[in-house]
Amino acid sequence: MSKRIVVLDYGSGNLRSAERALERAGADVTVTDDLTAAAEAEGLVVPGVGAFAACMAGIEALGAGPVIAERVAAGRPVLGICVGMQVLFEHGDEHGVVTKGLGLLPGGVTKLPAERLPHMGWNTVQAPADSVLFAGLPADSRFYFVHSYGVNDVAGLAATGAKVTTAHHGTDFVAAVERGPLSAAQFHPEKSADTGAVLLHNWLASL
């Protein structure tokens, strides 16, 4: 039986590539801005590309914030991708402008302290041994990143009991996080070929 997944359409994100990747991983996928469907799906995917502030504005215009928060509170799975991961945190600081996030994870999103930005292309990650998302993937698996901002306070997030996967570009940053029903990836699993497909399959299997 295919898992019923909603990819939330709030005006930001490469919705079709996420839809196709999830379908290839075996899901029954609907791309919609319907909040009732988002609340009732077996899994909700929150995508996002571009600026933190623009993504938050889209989520707020749709009124999707409370739906995402209520899902997490009720133990119903949510997967954030790229800026869709970043908005789950308390705030984003871009160009000196601080924008409030959804506050479902502690910490903020800031510019990566790296000489070369954006961090664009394939990179390896370090996942905890008990990770569900990265189960069965070899340690040298590579994922596709495109971002200039990230969550640099790895220790602070790990201290909350979250399973934190890191990558390195200028500094160690949060590449993925798993805490209860909430999962998120800074990289694009839908653009990460076979490794991304395994990760999406692992997430679907956990629902």
C-alpha cells in the first residue's frame, strides 16, 4: 500500500522534482496548497528554495505554520527539504535581516563561514549510527547541496536529543536532523541520485 504524501505548495520549491522522486520511491504523492490534505496525509513534505524570508512569507500567507506545528505535536511525520528545513528553526538571519521561523527546532540559520559560497555540488555527510534516514547507506555517500546559509550550532541541536547529521563547508553544519516525527535535510534528496532515493525510501518506510 503506497503511503499518501502531500508536498506542500506555498509558492516556493522545486515541487515537481520532489513529487517525481517520492513517486519513484513508492509514494502516492499530491502537490497541493490544501491545508486539510496537508494535515491528513500520512507524510507532509515542506520544500523550499531561495531566501528564508520569502519562504516564511509564503508559509504565513497560506496559513500553513499552525498545520505543520500541529502535525509535529501529534506525532505525524514532516520532512523539510533545503529552505524547508531552515524554516523549521527559530529564525533566519540573511543580509542582516532576522526573520522569525516556525520554531519547531532550536537555533537559527546564518551565513556559512566559507570562502566559497554558495556551497554547491556533492558532499559527504556524517550520520549518527542510529539514523533512520541514512540506514543502509555507506559512510562515503554523497548528497547534492545548494545553499549559502545553514545551521552551524550542531552541538546545541544535538543537546536536545535530536539525531544530527553533519557536513563540512567552511565549518561543520547541520546536513540533516531527525527528532520525533520531524525529519529534515539541508541537501536535496530529490537531486541526489541513488543515495537520495534510498533516503526518501527510508523516510517513507518509517511512516
